[in-house]
Amino acid sequence: MESCSEVASQDVPDAVTSSIPETNTVQTAWLSSLTAVPDILKEECVNIPTMPHSELIAAQQEDLLICCVVHFMQVGSRPTYRERQKESAIVRQLLHEWNKLFIAEDGILCHKSGSRDRMVLPKKCHKKGYEELHENMGRLGADRVAELARERFY
């Protein structure tokens, strides 16, 4: 196999194949993470519950760190060096990404990463985000859930 991304131990295919009879006994949407063509598994195929936009906007506004960055974005000018130095390390880290940050049409602060737009996730939503990804993407391991979170959130 020339296109493998990594070599998996025998435990991985054994775990996947042993889960097939379980998922066939109940009505479950089952996705295999073992595929030679990752584009087959489109995000749209998985029904992940989402938080209403109004709640996301409110959560970003309640988060003092994100709210500070949103304020600078709404003013429309990058803060000066002295202004940035007055802020916390996390705010400075976000402001360091100034050229990649934008407020989407729906009012949510996002980060442009390559061809993907990632939502700046408020601290209070971190746990729920991980839980939702873990539960709704087929109870994947911690490493894969963290990877999925990094793909979707900033």
C-alpha cells in the first residue's frame, strides 16, 4: 500500500471488525475510520448536534478573552504593540493571528486555516465540544477526537 498514512497494529482492524456485529444489532450510523480514500467520509454524513448560533455568539461575548479580540475586530484596526502588551497571553496569541481572524456573516469569530474556517471556541464550550465529537463520531479515541477538535475549532 503506497498511500498509507500510518501503519496500524493488528489491534486496530480487530477492534473495528469486532464492532461490526454490535452496530448491526441496533440502529446505529457506523463509520469506519479505516479507508484508503478519506474524502469518502464527508463531514455532512454525520449528524452532529450543534449549538444555536445565538448561543455561540453569546458564549463568545461572555468569554472575556474572545470578547476582547472581537472588540478589536469590530473597531477594525489592529491594536498597537503597547495595547497588545496590556492583554493576557491568550489574547496576545489570538491577536498574533490577526490576519487569519474574521467575524463570519453569522457574527461568530472564526480563524482561517488553509481552506478551512475554524470557530474560535469559548473556554466554557471546550468540554462539550470534545464530548459531542467523541459521542457523535463513533466514540473515537482521545487522539482522534483531539485531531477532529483541532480541525473544527481554534
